[in-house]
Amino acid sequence: MATEEQQDSVSMVEVLEEEQKLEEDANAVLGGSDPVHCTYPKGYLARQALYSCATCTGSDCPPAGICLACSLECHEGHDLYELYTKRNFACDCGNSKFGSRECKLCPGKPATNEKNLYNQNFHGVYCTCHRPYPDPEDEVEDAMIQCVICEDWYHGRHLKADIPEDNNYEEMICYLCMNEHHFLKLYQHLQVVNDKSHHTRTEADNKDSCATVDVGGPENSVSAAVRDTPGGNCSLHNNSSANSSSLPGSTNSCAGDEKSGEQKILAELDKDGATSPTKAAKQSETVIGDAQPGSSGGCLLVHLREAQSEQPSDDCSVFWRQSWRKSLCQCAKCKDMYKSQNIPFISDLSDTITMYETRGFNDLKTELKDYLKKFAENGKVVKEEDIKEFFTGLASRKKQKVDMSYYCK
């Protein structure tokens, strides 16, 4: 007969099942975030979990973001907004945006972080409807999906597109950013297309929210909304530098206005005879499908444009298939275009949420193995309460503050 200790023990299968549950459900938001040390000394991190403090920087203040450790140590008990992750950001805690409040973990920070970008999320509102999440006035259950360019969160019903079945996609770009970076519409072969032929919408859903919301405070009046245009399209300018009233390099234009950056570059590429394939080559080969970016074969974007009879003009969000970024053109002029449009990260695989979450999960696996190693060294049996203690401790240290139905890969 098994002893009481053996009955309470946990098999390795159960441990692995708990580990799998961790991979699927827990701490994806936080990745490998450090709950103890402020991230500011590390500079502008490629990606990190961020929070904003409504207690210290309310809606009438300039937007500010704080790292996980500062949310726990410097802002304990405050009203915080969980922002999921943002790219290329340095912790603001204790700088001029917080008045006389010093950062306890890293005092003496400069007045501002010039390279930080902010959007309406830093004041607790999301989507084109500019509503909080959770929204006490919204009774509709809906997914919140993050755009990989503007990094705002959108209700699924406000994307002007159907969410792929089984969430079979890697990333999403909202229709506002697709209109802002029109060249991406040429990469139709990298998009996930639903079998559904239509998207059921209510009259309210079809009306774009085009009111302007000031998210920058008195010193940084920042439009975090969309504006009306004669053609019915909208342009989003919801990221701003710390000392700027709009997204650096944004054209503030919509379809039909002056040529955008990529159109100018494509026009320039058309003048280069070497970059355009001959008519015979166009007829004999298909560049759409599994086309790969090349450096010696000219610009892939030009090939894609010439292979399509009409340039796509659909006003809808786009869901992208796995590893789509590596198939974007890498020629010198396209890279210059990405930079000019302030999206140099668009072809960087390490920028993806998938990579961020994978790094975080690997860190957590290492932490769990180190925890279990202590039991093996002391000849102790791992019990169910031991595993629960590990995850309880993990949760209490990292304090996930919002139970949000995130839909990002």
C-alpha cells in the first residue's frame, strides 16, 4: 500500500502538464520581465512589459510608462493600466512626468526619454472606439487584438475583418496602419484569408470613430484618434515622441493625397531598368505565392506590384501568416523606406511577440527546473502543494493586474 507521502507526490508527467499550462496560459504578458530591478539602466529595450499609473499621471498629464519592477515597488497600491508590451521603450518612473516623485529603484533619471513613443493606451483607452478595457458599458464579449505597428489594441468587431478561424495567424496590422503603410497591401500572398465571404457588421460598427482624443496632456497635445477624410478612409496618428505632437515622419494623409514614401520609392525603382523584370519573365514566372526577398534579383516589391493587375485598396485589417516578416523585401531601398516610415522593425523576426513570449517561457522553465533541483538534491518528493507554491509565488511576484483576453501570437 502506498504511503501518505507517495499518494501526495507529483509525477513528472503532472509537472510537465503544469509546465505546459504555464506555456499556454500564464505569464505570456510578462515574458522574462524582471520583477526586482528597474529596466532603465538597460536603455531602450527592444520589447518589455509596461504599465502606466493613473494615480501619478492622470488623463490631464503627459503619458508615461513604467516597467514591471517599478509598478511593484514604486507604485504599489496605485491604479495601474497594464499595457502588455511596447517596443524600444525606457522606463519613465521618477522622471519629470512624475513631479517630485523619485524612482526608488533607479533615482536620478533624466527629465524625459526622448525616444519613447506613446499612444492612447497610456491613459487607459483602446481601439478606434477609444474606450477603456474592461469597459463597464460594453456588454459584448469580444477579443482584444494588438496591432504590431501602432501597438494599440482593437476589438475584433472594429477591425473591418474577420478573425481567422482557430486564431490561425501570427500577427495583425490594423486597417489604419495598412492605409498608412500602403505598400504592405501588395503582400497578399502572406495574408491569412478567411473562408467567410463577408463580415457581419452593425450600423454602429461601420461608423468609424473619428473624434480626436488628447492623450498628450497640456505639454504634448497628441492626437490619438482618426480623422475624417472625403473618401471615408481614416489615418491613425496615435504614437508620439516625448516632445512631439505627432508621430515622427507621419504624413497626416490618406488615400488620394500626395504620394506616400513607398510610392515615391517605387516610382524611383521603376526608373531603374535593372530592377524590373522583362515582360517575358513576368509571363513565365509567378512572383506571388512563396516569393522570397532577394538582393541580387532586384526589388521584390516592384515585382509584386507588376504582377498584380490592380493595387489592392481594401480598407481592412490584415492577419499575417507564420513567419511573414522574413518574406518582406530586404533590398536597400525597401529598408530605407521602412526607416523613413518609422517601421524599421517590420522585417525583424526578433521583434515579434512570438519571440518575446518564447524567451519569457524559456526563462520560466529554467526557474522551475532550478526550483525542482532543490528537491532532488535533498532527496525530497515533489508534492502537489510544492508545485502550487511555485506558481503562487510566481504570480505574487509578477502580479498580473488585468485579466485580458489577449489575441496575439
